Amino acid sequence: MSKLLVITHQQVEQLLPMSECIELMEQTLASLSLGEVHQPLRTIIRPKESAGLMVLMPAYRSTEPVYALKAICVFPGNARIGKDAHQGGVLLFSGESGELLALVNASAITAIRTAAVSAVATRKLAREGASELAIVGAGVQARSHLQAISCVRGIRRARIASRTAAHSHEFVREVSPLYEFSVEAALSVRDAIKGADIIVTATTANEPILQHEWISAGAHINAVGTYSTAAREIDSATMKAASLFVDRRESTLNEAGDYLLAAAEGVIGPDHIKGELGEVLIGTKTGRESEDEVTLFKSLGLAVEDLAAAEYVFHQAKKKDVGTRAEF
């Protein structure tokens, strides 16, 4: 009988430092673009009567074979009760026997790896001297993105905007002691992104919260908040004007409301996607080409990222004797 290793939220945070996850995600996205992993589109279960939805995200890696399945529920209203919107687990399976090896907390994995991927995009696409950061949103992803972006650029100031002013002020009070640079609450989204070199949108918005005329020349945008074909954070004018990079082309064309709603208006089409981030990493696509170019990375989150993060945590947990083992 095999033993299952159960790894909690706190243990994931302990075992997966942001700086290490950034390097891991760079390797993973390069591996995806090299064809070393298999990943079908995610399955979304969205009952009309439910306040949330369930998402199933499977992946397989052929080099050092391993399977993973992230099963999460997404409940946007959870912030009101002090919980992460993402709830679930990542199941890790042996690629040789199919045995279930680990159940890893998915909320922690998602928070860390999503921001780490944005950091990879920022490192490759933002201007070298980018130092003014704007984050729209004041939840879990805002916190992890503040940490991740500061790992790859010398941030001098970060401005936080939230739909609820109290949330942005509370966020600033909590995180300011953790950073040497200034973290400020902005009065509006427009105020937050004025003059920003790097912009992160991490909201649950259904309609655009970013307007093209607010964005400075040469800015880099990480759009991470929306996961629905019917919701978007970025307006069509920005989608058209920006150089668009994605985590995975197939996922974007089927799942990204930011892309699909602009495409439905006839503003952009598939050729507007300059490349996948992994393609930029391995050198088959070109990233930023000028100082004034606005670059936009649309992140949907990929199962291969969950696989890599969960496997890393699993091996660290075994090495450090962390987690709970259960007969299974």
C-alpha cells in the first residue's frame, strides 16, 4: 500500500520561496514551448445556481514522467469572508506506476506560481529600468505580485488601487513594513497607473478597469485577474495597441475574455499574438523591440505550472520531512 503525502497551505509557502519559483516557472514555460509536456484545455464546471465554479486542470510531463491534476473551486465572493477565491488541491501522480504521490494545497500553489510567471514575463518584457509599479486589486494575487515583481526589478514605488478604498489602505498598512520602497494607496485606478512602468491587473472585474489613454508609453502590463470568456480587465484599445504575449496560444484563443471580447469587436485576431512567453524564453519569438512599446502579458494560468510547482514542493517536503503521510 502506498503512502500519500499531504502538504498544507503554510507548508507550501515554506517550501516554495518566490525567488525559487520564478526560476522554476521560467524552466517550465520553456519546456512547454519545447513540446516536453502535454496539457489539454482545462474543464470548467459552471452550474447556473452556484456562487462559484469548479476547474479541472490536468498535465503530463514526458521528461522524468509525472502526471498532475489541479482541481479547484473558484468563488469570487470569498474575499468578503476572508478566504482565498481559489480553493482546492493539486494531485501529483507517478508517471511510472500511476500511484497518487501527494495532495498539495492549491490556493498556495496558485498564489505563488501565478505571480512567479508574471515576474518571468516582467523580466523578459519590461524595460530594464522599470521602477514604478501599479497593482489594481488588493487581494491574494496583489500581495504575491508585489513580492514577485520586486524580485526582478528595482522597484522605487508601488501604488495600489482597489474597488473599495478601505481594502487598498488596509493592504498598504499590512505590506508596507515588508518593503524598503514606498507602497501607497491610490485614489483610483487612473491615479495608480499614471506614469507606471509595470502594471498588474489582479481583479475579479467583468468589464475593463484599464483604459488605453491612461497607460504610459513603454509600460509593461501583466493581466492576470480574469478567467472567463465573458469577462475582461483590459479595454479593446489597449489590446489593439499593445504587443500581446500569452502563456499559451491555444488557451488564449479559447478561454481569455480579454482577447476574445476584443476579437469579437473585430479589433484583433490570432495574428495579433506576438508569441508565447516560453517562445520568447527559448528565443524563437522576439520580446520587447523598443523603449516606447507597450507590452501586455495575458496570463490564464497553466496546469504545467501547477505540476512543476507541486512536484518541487513534494521533493522539498520529502527532503525536509515536512507534510503528513497517510496510507492510501
